Amino acid sequence: MSSATFDLSGRVAIVTGASEGMGLASAQLFAASGARLVVTARTKDKIEAVAEDLNSRHGHCGTVAVAVAGDLGDKAHLRSLVETAVECFGALTTLLCSPAIRPWLGSSIDTPDDVFDEQLLYVLKSRFWLSSMAIPHMIAAGTGSLIYIGSGSVFEATGERSVNCIARAGEWQMMKNFAAEFGKYNVRANTIAPGMVESSGSRTLFESEEGARRIASLPLRRGGRTDEIANAAAFLASDASSFTTGAVIPVDGGRLLHAVDSMLLKSEGRET
């Protein structure tokens, strides 16, 4: 694994879903790049272990990470994240929202009401609530970056992840609205759209025949790594992206190209 390093000195970030996967990789890179963090996940032991590790690696001159466990669907927990960042580090400049729920697979017409509500809660509503709480502090700091790790589902229509696609489309519009409304305060909002990224949650897919087929169809012919998503997040958190807002950035190995192999080259035996 290799990670690009951006200067995040002076940044104070909340990172959700930070106990594993893309959220953990992003928290690790943020801390290595100079940011101070409030990290959160559901499981108390796991997220406290993450904060302890970040402090042992990067906290030579004081605490760089504070853990707050809780449910992102709980407004009181979201409020505590913002309050902790301001109380512990004096500001809040960055919010990284990593996935908190997996897509529900099934037909649109068979979707239970509680599943529909849960997908909207964790993909859209909780991110809207937390962003709305964070933005006033970003305005006060004179700079802010809202970063949503979304999904390639925002570009797709599918018969198996309908609710997630609907929620992702709402998230995309939310991001654009925040970018438009608060850009005058130097608060930016952007979305990362990962492709097939190998993590504990996706291991079954990667090991399946369907996963192998999807990977083989990508222009880069491989799946992604969590640190490659973290690189994009660090870019968006830093001044390197100071003129980037309202964007959806695919980090997907070329999946959205919908590239197909040349039948002409195949027929002539010249395919490489």
C-alpha cells in the first residue's frame, strides 16, 4: 500500500465509520498528514483502539485523536461529535462521512418500510444532520470541507439496489446544495464515488466468480484499495483542492467508462 500525503496541519476533522475500511484508512492518513481528529463508530472498543493507535503514532506533542462511539442515526450522538471537536481542538474544519450501512439487495416492490427508512437514515438523513451541525463551525473557522464517501450507485439504475440508489441520488443533491449555499464562506462539499474496493465487508464479493468477472471488466483490471480512497479524501480535505466543490469524483478503476474490448482487435488477433 502507498498513500499520498497532503498537508492537513491546522485541520480538525470528524471521521465517521473510522473503525474499519475506507473510514479507517482516511483517519490514518489524515492523522499522518497533520490533522486532529474525532473518530467515531458504533463499537466502543474498536474505535477507542483506533484513537489509541493514532495517538501512539502521531501524538508526540499531544492528543491527535479522540474516540466517541455511537449510532450515526442518533442526533444526540452527532451533536456530541461536533461538540467534542470544538471542545478538544478549538475548531471544526473537516467532515468525512464514510459508509455506515451496506446496501439492501432486493426488488423495489419488495422493499420493507423499515429497510427503506434505515437506508435513507444512514445514507442521507444522518449525513444531512451532521453536516448542518458542522457547517456553522466551518464558517467560523473561515474554511471547511464536507467529504462524502458515496457510491457508484449514484450514476446507476439497478434492479437489486434500488433504495440505495435513491438515497445516493439524494445525497448527491444534498452535497451540491451545500456547495452552492456555503461556497461564499469558503466551505466546500464533494463526494467520492468508490468502485469495487477490497475491505472486510466486500471480501465475499471479491472471492466470488461474479466479483472476478467485474474486476476483469475494469480498464485497470483490478479492485481498489482503501488507501486509494483515503488519498482522494486527503486531497479534498487539503488546500490542494481549494477550487474543487460540488464534484463527484469517481475512484473506481475506470468502471464508469463502461469500456468494452475491441471486437476488431480480437478478430485480428491484435488485442493486448
